[in-house]
Amino acid sequence: MAKNSIEPAGYLFKYCLDKSPGSLAALLGQACVQFFSGNYRAALQSFQNLLKSHPQFNEFRAAIGYCFQRLGFAEMA
């Protein structure tokens, strides 16, 4: 994915979050945009926040592991 092709998605998720701050879909989308844009620290924080509010979704744990791996913390991944 090219960075400039994911940017519009980031704006759309931000717009959705302005209208509905707790939207799980928009929060997840925003975290994915952060990750695929290379902003791994922000993505890590977003996925951790999602996990705190929705602990039943194990997919967030995997995403956190990917963020740690990309940040160079393989042992934490």
C-alpha cells in the first residue's frame, strides 16, 4: 500500500470519530491507518486502548505484537 493511498482513509476515520467518538470500527480503522503509515508508536497506543475497552478481541493482541515487532521489541512481541 502506498502511503498516499491510505491518507484519505485516515481523514474519513477522523471524521467518523468526530461524529461518534466511541465507534469501534472507526477506532480500529484509525489504528490500522497509523500502522500502515509507519506510525507504529501511535498504532501501538491505539491498539492497547482498544484492547482495554474490548478485551474479548484477541486480534488486538496480535496487532500489538506486530507493533512491538516493528518497533524492534521482538521479545515483547
